[in-house]
Amino acid sequence: MTTLYETISNRSQKSNLAVDLLVVLAGSLLMTVAAKITIPFYPVPLTVQTLVAIGLGLALGPARAAAAVLAYLAQGAAGLPVFAGAPATGLGLAYMAGPTGGYLMGFVLQALVAGGLARRGWGRSPVSAIGAGLIAAAAIYPTGLLWLGVVIGFDKPLFALGLYPFVLGDLAKACLAALIFPAAWSLLARGKE
């Protein structure tokens, strides 16, 4: 099977480095825009980045999607103001070492999981795409909660601070991301008729 990106570009066997780099850069910019759509929350802000990370995975496959998220994280580590709530000068590694650090790394896992499942055909029907989206949505929590515990202490109610408030929103964002891609596959199939 191929991903949506590979099918559209008709290049499942060949690689064009320049196009791949542009796609990765565009994905990292989408992650930045998604970081700026935020609802202030403590200790971790609520953004639409899970929607984008899952969507990137479903569209680009695991390697390109993870590369896009890693490029986003590299931009933030370098001090660019790409993170949610980051001031104009950015905070770089200091921000990443805070309570959100594990969730930031979890975006990479989400992209990898969604991309891996899309590569197996899970993004082509609404049911399989929702399944892929939900599985990928859950991938953020192990690293997020573990790092949150390191930062604020494991004696705190970690699930109450870093899981429960986000579950419904993450489920909705995963379903939304998952519903977009079967529609794209359907449009692609109609375009070949």
C-alpha cells in the first residue's frame, strides 16, 4: 500500500529530495500554526497539534510525517517562537524541558503511528481511519505523562492534570483528522474515473 502523498505524487518507488524537503517544511509550519491555536490550560496548553500530527501521519506516511514533526521540534529547540504560548523570542530547550516536553515528543509518536497505519491502508475508509486516528491519539500519553511526572512530581495527580482534561478533545481531533482522509481518497478515486 501507499500513502495519500505517494499516490498523489505517483512516486511510491522514487524519491525527489527537494519535494520531500518542501513537504516536511510545510508540515512543520502546519505544526507551528496548530500550536498557535490554543486554549490556555495548566500545566499543558490545549492546541490542535494532535489533529495535525495525526493528519500528517495519515497523509504523508511515517517517515515524512515524523520528519515534519522533528523539524518543528528542531525549530523550537533553536529558539524560534513555534511552541504554544512561546514569546516572540522563543524559549528553545527550556520550553521543551518544561511540562509540555513529553507531549511534544509524543507528537512524533502520533505521526509515526498514524503513518504506519496509513501505510497499511487504515486511512482509506472512515472506520479504519478513525481506528488509526484513535490509536495514534493515544500514542502521545505515555511520553507526555511520564515527562509531566518528572517535571512536576509523581506525587501529583498526573492523570487529572495531563490526561483527563484532554481525552475528549483528543478523541474529537483524532476523529476529525481520520474523517478528512477517506474523503481525500474518495476524491482521488473519482479523479481517476
